[in-house]
Amino acid sequence: MLENIVAQFVDNTQNYLIRPFGNGHIHDTYRIKNSESGKPDLLLQKINREVFPEPEKLMENILITTEFLKSRVPDTQQLSVIPTRGGAAFFKDDAGDYWRMYPFFTDLIAYDLPHEDPAVALIQIESAGAAFGQFATDLRELPVEKIAPVLPDFHRVTWRLEQLQAAIQADSVDRVAEVGREISLVKKLIPKMTLLDAWLDMEMIPRRICHNDTKFNNVLFDENQQAKVVIDLDTVMPGCIHFDYGDGLRTAAVTAPEDAVERVTVDWDRYDAFHRGYLSVTKEWLTPFEVETLPLAAPTLTYIMGVRFLTDYLQGDTYYKTNGPLQNLRRAQAQLKLAQLFLLKP
Ligand code: GN1
Ligand code: MG
């Protein structure tokens, strides 16, 4: 019973209404609405243990990150963990599931896509770029070793390709025959799409703590279309700046949803707006090689998503939440199409 879970975190559960919330692909999320005036709403999540097999380590990472940010930029609105009444960072139920509570930012909104008015969209996107850039800037002094790699090789292209290869070989749900075109496209792009891995291996690009999931809907906006709070800190881990810059562009420099294969395209004004925002706060400290290689970030991160969605399709949709049997395929097709478009950067 969800009420029993909520009762681990608050005193008076009868004042709360519990409703499923949001469009995350991974966890089960609920808005806990408080009917008593003056008391804040909350956001409850059941951690996906298939994706995060070590929830305790995950929560430890989040605590380290949020505490660090609080000490670094104390006057800024940001995400923080609401402990259980016993003071723990999560509640583990009898089934072994892990639950956590966050504040619900009633005045702020997450958007899956930038605003439909193109002028407003550009304002939002530039601000999102700046918010994600600021996030990486604020975490610069947090030593890389402090954060456990809870999802090792998360954005390592060669590892994602190995996973795809294994799924092709297993063909566990008999779908490989349908995706010949997608597989050839993945193969064709390998030489360019593995450059980032190589540069990281050669230590030409520095390891930095980054967010690793800078989707457009992972930053909250105020009513003036300004990005205020970066959310979804599950993947804050050692990585490189290209991961955040690239995944931000993947989801902000577009005009259609992640699975809209027919409609999806790159909007270069949006691309430039995100770039301006991101660089406005990071250009002081990025290395010349990082800046020079940024154009490969969006195609590479988009390609990774294409490979991951295709892998999940071939494995029978076990990782991402889907709205039907074809959604992962459509997502894969859309992302592979976008990756090629990003490679055409003028
Ligand atoms: C997942 O949880 P959510 O929806 O913000 C995924 C990201 C993908 C994204 C694709 C832990 O993010 O890596 O880019 O879906 N998170 C994890 O939409 O795998
Ligand atoms: Mg999210």
C-alpha cells in the first residue's frame, strides 16, 4: 500500500492524495499532494532495481552530490533528499523495494519538449543549456573518486555496441529479422561514433563529474521560462562534458518527441541556443580540445540512445517503459535518424 510507504516519511498521511506522476522511463513516480494549506507537496519514487541493482550506493551518490551542491551554492533552489522519519535516505519495504522522497516543486514545470512558440522555445533552451552547464561547473571541485560509478560504462559506445551484439546473437524475442536496416546503419556509423571513447581512453578528454542524463525534461522551469532546478540525479557519475552537452542537444535541439521517427529533425537555431547557454557558464574552464570536439557530442549521445533502444527492442522491452510493442523500435529509428542529422552540423 502506497499510504504505508508515505507514512514512513510523513506523520499525517490522511492529508495526502497519491497520484502517478511524470514521464520518466525508469522509476515509478508519484506526486503526493497535500490538502492541508501551507504544507508542501512531495514526490515519491520506487527505485527501479533492474536498472539500479545497488540502490544504497545510488542514494549515497545522490546525498554526496546534493550536500556538496548545498555547501557550494547555498542560496540556490535545488533538489534534496527528504529522509524517512527515522532519518534514512530511503525506505526498504518487505518486498525489498527501495523508496525515496523528494520535494515537489509546485511552482516549477518540466517539459518533454521545448515550448510550441519558437521564440519562447529558444529562451527555454538557452536557459536549460546554462542550467546544465552551471550544474557541471558547481560540481567541478567534487573529487571524481567520491562518486561511485553505479552504472559503469553508461555512455561508453563500445560497451553499448557489445550489448547490442549480444542481443542480436541471442535474438530472444525473434525480432532481429525485422531490423536489418537499423543494424546496418549502426554498423556504418561505428568509426565516427567511437571517437569519443578513444579520446577518453587516451585521456585527451578529462574525466569530470557530470549529470549523464541531461534530457530537456530533467530541468524545471519557472513561469518566466528560466531553468531553475536540475533534477534526476541518479546518473551523476564520473564522465565527460560531452555526455551532458550531447544529451542536452539530443532532446532540446529538436521539435518532436523521442519516438516521432517521421517528424523528428534537428532545429539548428535551437542547437545554437543550447550551445550559447552551455558555453556561457563553462567556457572559462573547458579545455581547448573539449571545445573543439563538442560537435561530435550530440551525434554520439543520440547514437548511443539509438543503440540502447534497439537493444531493448531486441531483448523484448525489458529496460525502458514503453506504450506498446513498437515504441522502442520507433525510438531507435528516430534516434538513429537524428544522429545522422547531427553529423551534418553546418
Ligand atoms: C532514461 O529516467 P529518464 O527517463 O530521465 C535513461 C536515460 C535515457 C533516457 C531516454 C538510468 O532517462 O539514460 O537517455 O531514458 N536513464 C537511465 O529518454 O537509463
Ligand atoms: Mg528523468
